[in-house]
Amino acid sequence: MSDRATAFDRMMNPWAYDADGNLTARARAQEAARTRINSASASGGGGGGGGFSADPNALTTAGNNSDQIHARLNTDGRGADEATAKVSTALANWSTGKAAAGAAGTWDQCVAALGATIGQTTQALRATATNYRQNESAVQHDLGA
């Protein structure tokens, strides 16, 4: 089992685990890509011999995964809004109702901030993949390959 297999990771990424709690084949492939990226400077790592290499396909995959997380955040991250609004309204004259409203507002701000960060990360991953592809093409062209 991967080092990813923590209770928190299973909760945050249920799509990555099968019914037995093991990583799916797709998640294992993504884990391998992440490991290659993280170990690029290690001896014998993704860069080979301590050098560096980039895999635009892995970056694109990471961008797509980030986009899926972003989409789920916008739905799943707001799952308690309706119930919290009911509590806030029903207990409006109680400190519990006011606290629920305050917590909901803070939660919505946090979800929005996280969504913005994930959206920026998605775009950066995709742009980096595109840049690597364009630069590789330009180098091959310049070398007459």
C-alpha cells in the first residue's frame, strides 16, 4: 500500500481507493508520476543520474486531476450550506444560531480561497506542460531533428 493510504487521504480522495481501501490502478499510476516529479533531482530519480527531466503528460494529468478537485470542491465543499442555513434561521435568537451563521460564512470564505488556489494551480500545471512541449518542439526544430 502507498504512503498515501491515510484516513485523511481516503476521505479527501475517495475516487482513488477501491472498496478494500487500496489504491486503484489509476491512482497508482498517478502516484508513480508524482513520485517521478518529486524525485527528479535524486540520484537515479526521474531525471536520471541526478539530472532533471519533465513529463508534460504527467503535468497535464496533474492539471486535469486538479481541475476535478476544483469542480468537486465547488459542490462537495458547499454540501452543508442548506442545513447550516436552516439551523441559523431556526435558532436565530440563540447564540448557537448566530455561531452557525458565522461558521458558515467563514467556511464559505475558506472554500472560495481554496478554490482560487486550486484554480491557479490547475492553470499553472497546464501552462507548464504546454511550455515544455513548445520548448521541446523549438529545440528539435533548431537542431534540425
